[in-house]
Amino acid sequence: MPTIFSKIIAGDIPCHKVAETDDFLAFLDISPLRAGHTLVIPKIEVDYIFDLEDDLFTRLFSFAKRVAKAVESVIECERIGVAVIGLEVPHAHIHLSPIDQLSDLDFTKQRAQLTQEEFTALANKIHSAFISNS
């Protein structure tokens, strides 16, 4: 059964896309820890990130690095935090979230609330930064 991420990749569910290649997709988390919280996924559906083939795993993190640099150039923050949890959706993914302190990566805290207009504007800014840094 396709995951929600596979449905996003197929275009069956909309997302606020910030970057895409033939093999990877990055989009804003709809329930962000903070504005700019981005999910980075391989387009191939693999449940556990450590089950990815070595080459795909390496390229996923390289793509995530480029996305993180774009997010960091748009959102004022100390750095971009990285989390790989793998329990929420059975599709390998990386969380990239702007942080200023360790507690900013607390997934149990209340999430940021953004309007659709704010999501769209933010996705466009990050996408532009991603393209200009490529």
C-alpha cells in the first residue's frame, strides 16, 4: 500500500515543494516544529532509512545538505537540526528544522501554525534559494 509520501510524489496529495530531483523530493512539513521545517525523501518507497542502498543513502544526505543550506539562507536560525526518526510514516525521510537550541528539536512540543499563504511564500523562497545555490 502506498504511503502518504508516495502519494505526494505521485501528485495525488499536494505539498509545498522546495526542491526536487529525479530521485528525491523536499517539501515543507505540514505540522512544523518551526517555520521552514522540511522533509527530505527518496522517491523510491523504502520504509527504513538504513535499508536504502548505499549509493542512494549517500545521495539522499547530499541532497538534504543542499536543501538545508537553502532553508538556512531563508530562515534566521543558529543552524539546521537534523532528525531521522522513522516511526511516523513507513517511508525513509529526514527532518530538517531551523534551530537555535536543542529543545527546538522536541517533537512532543506544540507545532508552529502557518497559513497556506505563509507555507506557499516560504516554499517559494526556499526553492529560489535552492535553485540559486545549485
